[in-house]
Amino acid sequence: MLKNFVRALLKRRGLQILRSHEMPFGHDWCVDITYFARHSGRYEVTTCFDVGANLGQTAERLVRVFPEADVYSFEPVPETFEQLKKHVTDYRHVRPFNLGMSDKVEQSRMFLADASGRNRVGSDELEGGVSVQLNTLDYFCQTQSVHHINLLKIDVEGHEMQVLRGAEGLLRNRRIDFVVCECDFVPRPDEPHGDFYTLVPFLQSFGFRIVSLYTGGVDDQGWRWGDVLFALPSAMAGSSVACSPLQ
């Protein structure tokens, strides 16, 4: 068959094509979440929050994997937000908000660096600050009538714990199923991410479990940065053992 011929040709060139259900578990957190959603038999992924949306890279990915889900994208920097709006304008399920998330509702200042991965909220170490509006996930969901979040993705360059503290009501009431946080094992002041050893006990106190780690970069200190997927056991109920490849 032509399909087998193409696969064999690509394999000889060191390439391989895999369907989503054939991918090894722990390779892509979007695919892994679909595994649990598919096997739990309880719900579909209908609401995703993208905190630290930047230009909409993650939003675009979520739309592809969960085409019927509403994606709330939060980006506090006004200039970046305008680019985000343009990037997602053709995606009817993506809702961009010019907001940052934290542990309190307030006007703050974000100091911009030459790369967005080094922007800081409330820092006096960097020049080029802009005024940004901060909110909490608890308050936002209350005012926007969002009752449940299937997936909360957080990528806020070291501000992850403040975002989670601003969602304590949602977490306490089991209104978030999956949390994806960017973090690292070794603190790096020049390029901070959420601290793994702080995030884990906090989320475990609300019943979350570690599902998988997704390495983004490694250097001489070890894991430089990456994503960690957490989930409530109830979100994984009914699933069989997730082996690689997924079945």
C-alpha cells in the first residue's frame, strides 16, 4: 500500500509518523489529557484557561486538539495583547483578555526585558515598565460566570504560585481538573519559572497528583525548564493504565 511505502521511506530517513493515540505517554500534555477525557467517560474538555498567552501559541494548539472548547487567553502586556488578538481573530472559540492573573486584583507594573520569558510583574530590576491589570482566577470566574475549568495552563515566568493562590476557591471546590505549569528544578534568577518543589505540595493539598513531566530544555544544571501536568484523580477516573503507546 502507498501508506506503508511512505512510512517505510520516511523511516529510512530517520522520520516517523505517529497518530495521536500512538504517541508515547509523556510526550505531549494535550494528547495525554485527551486520553483521560476519552477514557473517563464523564466529560469533554469544554473550557481551557491559557494564563500567560503571549502571542497565542498555546491557544492555537488547544483549538486544534479541543476544537469545541472555549479557550480564555490572558495576556497583560498591551502591545503583546494586540498581537494576540490578531493571531486568534479567526478562532471563534478563543476569547482574549488584556489581563494578568495573580493573587489579588490590582493595577501593577510589568517590567519588560528583551525576551518575553524574562518579563517581571512588580519587579524593580528591569527597565521599560508598563502598567498592567491583574486579576484573580477566583474573581474572574465569579464575574464571568465560569463554573468549571477543565484545563488551566500557566506560563508566567516565576509568577505561577501567585496565580494558583488566586485560584484557591476554585481548587478547594474541585472546579479545575487539570493544571499545566511551566517550572524548573533549579532556581535561575535570570530566567525564572515556577519552582517545582513549591508547586507540588501546594497542589497536592487540594488533591492533585503529578501525571507527567515534559522537558523543555536542559543545561549543565539539569532540567532548565519544562511543563508539569497535574490532575485530580476524579478527572482520571475510569481510565486504564496509560501505557506507551497510548491505546
